[in-house]
Amino acid sequence: MVYDKTPDELSWLLNFFMKVDMFSALSPEELYEVVRHIRKTNYRKDDRIVEQGTAGDSFFIISKGTAKAILKKDHKTVELGVLGPDQFFGEMALILDQPRSATVMAAEDLECFVLLKTDFQLLVSKNPVFAKIVQTASKERSSKINKKN
């Protein structure tokens, strides 16, 4: 889905995403397509952004604030880590086509850029370097979650 943006918003978003490591593999045209399909979403402290066990439908990049990833296992809650600006989450469910492996909550007021599953998958299919970056990050997170289990 394409979201309308002013020229100033487009410019700001392009500059922001050029600074995010995982998007460094994209050509300017591909980056522009990401920016056209992304929407900004705000969350308040303690909002649940994704819920462990639910279907993944979006990919998130944090622009402001922090979020915490938590895992519930056998009536215990384990904090997996804190994510901050320029970091992302939600890729594992989209790449593996499995339910969300953890819950991510806003640790404070949070601003994220959200890319829907279909747009994310199109981007991954069109750019093998980007796909490799995301798959590597996903494997690292999966390993970390398995160690916490």
C-alpha cells in the first residue's frame, strides 16, 4: 500500500533510512519504494506492538523511543532485550512465515515506521543483498531466543 507524503516528509524519510544499516544494500530507487510504502505509527508506553504467538503482518523500524522484547515460556517471562532508534523487529515471523516468537512492548513512548508484510516480502524478493541482511538478523535473534528458552 502506498501512503501519501509531502516532499519534505519523503526527503526526511530517505535521509533517515539511508542511515539505517540494513537499508544500505538498497539502491536509491529501492529505498524510495520502501519510503513510499512505509507509514509512521506511534505507541504509548506499555502498548503491545506485537504479541507472541500471533500471525506476523508487519515489519517495524524504530525512529524514536525504545521497545522491549519479552518471551513467555512455562508461566515465566524473560526479557530478551531492548531495542532503540534505527533498530527493527518483526522480520522473523515474515521471513519464516511463522507466528510471532516474542512480544514487543513500548518501553516508553515510541515512534515506528511500519512496512506491511506484502511490501516487505516484495522488497526481500527483489533484493538478494537486503534479503541476506534480514535473514542473518533473523537467525541471530532466533538463536538468542532459543538460548533463553
